[in-house]
Amino acid sequence: MNNRAEILRNRMAAMLQGDRIIWLLIALLAIFSVLTVYSSADVLALRNDTYTESFLVRHVVLLLGALVVMYVAHMVNYMQYAKWSTVLIAIAIPMLIYTMFFGVNINGASRWIRLPFVGITFQTSDFAKLAIILYVARTVAIMQTKKLSQLELLGPVLATVVLIAPYDLSNALVLFLTCVMQMFIGKVELRNVFSLIMLGAGLFALLIIMSEIFPAIRVDTWISRLKVFFEGGSPEDTFQLLQAKMAVAKGGFFGVGPGNGVQSYFLPHAYSDYIYCIIIEEYGMFGGVLVLMLYMMLVIRTIRMVNKSPKAFGSMLAMGLTLSITIQAFAHMAVNVNLMPVTGLTLPFVSLGGTSLMFTGISLGIILSVSRHIEKTSEKEKKQEGFEEKKENVVKTEEKKIDQV
């Protein structure tokens, strides 16, 4: 029996390479995702006159798909992503331009394009976020040994952020902050970091001015959300904020129990934008803090991994992707407990969604790919140390024999 258990452990270890703690964190987030989406999807079932189980099955299929792409991404040597980054950003920018003019309008924003033949909607900003994080990681790594122009580093970042911002400001800000932190951690010259911040602020001001000509730039929405947060508003404007507060208040310390929450019937997007409220309502502050700690642990494990990484690109890549996931997660949580204005950001790898789940899965897979490479390097070093130690012992034994003679 013990032999079987050991064989199973060895097989699992061979399949799931990389940081075991990160694998555990992903599994726990996936469990929370299935349980909470099942609880909060009742309202979707009622609207569509179908069964809640149909949305659960759809979500489980998407989640399994995300786990599959994550597994594939973690098996790829992470240095391959450096080669692909320039191609991906060259695809992402035209895709964002197309979305701006010809995207599918859902909930008042053109964030999606419809894929031909299959009829599936695809959020292009998720693809662009991944592409630009890969590109910045590669460029910052090159800048450790070679001088590059500001345009090579800042141009694609600013272009991507400006193209996302008009219809998805919150995602653009998350991406912008991630890139700034990547550059700062990568010890890029401060004038480059400062230039990015100043140019970003200037382009944001330009977007506000241009909103008078192009109504598609959602400045009115940004202003109204800020006003509601700081000054309050009509019952209609503050409805979802009040419902979110009620969900948190009902949760108490241990919650009302899985499936017993009722606020999902009142919150407009309980299964996506406000899923953290549902977690707190059903699992209490205990569940809320546990989910928060899962994302915190992801940051801690990545920092630990980065400290061991022999290459700058691996460090920048893992850190950039982790920051993107966790900044979005913390912003989502802050909105749900009324510490920030409404953003529309989902909770990564937990909220109901298609492209968001897939690209978060790819990001986690790439983080694990870096971890897998570091593990292999450490094992080689240990074997080398063992060989050297054994060699040294043999030499000492031979010297003793010679002395005895």
C-alpha cells in the first residue's frame, strides 16, 4: 500500500512540476470558484429561464479549459515566451484598434470581438495585457546588459494602455501600474519610469479632452462612479453599493453557509464583478480573509521564486504576471467592501467568465514554468554539490591511504 502511495506521489510530482504551494493555491481558488459561481448563478438561470446547473456545467468546462491551457503553458520553457512577446504585441495592438471601432457592445462598452464561425465573444484587453507584460519583461531583461531607446520600452506600453482605457479604464490602470512596477523592480533608470508616468498622465488628460468629440470614451461613466463613491447619489446609483454592504454585513464572521446567501438575487453582477461579496456573505470574514491570503501567498511564493531565478527575464516575467493578477484581485476586493469606486474588475480565477479565466490560466502556467525551470536548476546544483562532495571524500580517503603507506 505504501509503495502504491509513493508511486502515485511520484507520478503527481512528475506531472505537476514547479512550486507545489502555487499548485495548491490554484486548486483552492478553483474550488472557491465552483462553489461561489454555483451559489450566485441562480439569478442568471432565472433571467434565462433555465437551470442553475447549466451555468455551473458551463463554468466547470471553462475552468477545466483554463487548467488545461495552464498545464500546457507550464510545460513550455519560459524562455520561449521572450521570443513570442514581440509577435504577440504586434497582434494585440491592431486587435485593440479593431475592438475600438468594430467591437461588440456589451453592458455599454465595446470590449469584445466576436470570433468568426464559432460565434464566441473574446475580450481583447486580456490578450493585450498578457502580451505587454511579456514584452516589458523581455525588454527590461535586455536593458540589464544593453542600452535601448525609451521608445522601445515605453511606446508599446503607452499604445496598449491608451487603446484599452477608453472602454475599460480599470483594466488599463491595472496594466499601467503593473508595467511601472515591473520597470521599478527591474531597476530600469528612474527617468524611464518617471517618463512613463508623466506620458501616461498626459495621454489620460488627452483622452478626457477628446471625449467631447468621441462619446465612446466613457469619461461620463468615470466621473459618475467617482461622484457616487465620494458624494453618494440617487437610490438607483447607489443600489449595488448598498447591496454589497448588506452582503458583507450578513456574512458576519463565519457566514450564512454555502448556497444560503440571498444577495446574489439583488446584485447586478454577483457572479463576476461582486463575487467577493458573495464569498463573504456565505463564508463570512473567515472566507474573505482566506481568499485574500491565497492571493497574498501567490505574491510571497513568487518573490521567493524570483530571488532564486538565475535570469532577469524569468524574474520580470513571473513578477509581472503575479502583480497583474493580484493587483486586479485586490482592486476587486476593495470595490466589494466599498474601499474604492466601482471598477467592473472580476476576481481572477474565481469569477464567472471565459477569456478572463483562460488568460489567468495561461499567466499562472507561465509563472509555474519559471518555477519549474528554477527547480530543475536547483536539482542540478544539488547533484553537482553531491558529486563534488563525494569526489572530495574519495581524494581524502586516498590521501589517508598514502599517508599510512
